[in-house]
Amino acid sequence: MLGIIRDGKLYLHRIHNVQQLRPSLTYLDAAARKQKRTRGGGDSDDEGPPPDPDEPAPPPMVPKEKKKSDAKEVW
């Protein structure tokens, strides 16, 4: 319930739904990358926008085992 005091009177309002609005600033990331390319700042290790905290993390990558071959080294 939400209460507002206006002109000395208390107004009560029921709240049915709550929405959370989060800005998407990906256009700023794209503009910054474009600006770095034009200025020659290519040594950045920027990998894109940060991950969304609400999305589950991807499973960790397990390196594949290399098979040993019977090949011999020849000099």
C-alpha cells in the first residue's frame, strides 16, 4: 500500500504490480568502441558489455584431454 499526503489529507493507494526498469546502455558501449578504433586505442581488452547479473552464469569450460599418439620425433 502506498500513502501520499496532499493538502493535509492522507491518500492510500493499493499497489497491484511492481515493475523494475533498468536502462540498456549498449549503444554507449558501441560508441566507445567506435571512438577507440578511430583514435587508435586498439590495445584495449574490452570484451563487450558486462554480463547481466540476472542471467545464470555459463558452465565452466573443461579442456579436452589430448590423446597421446605413437608418433616418434624425427631429427
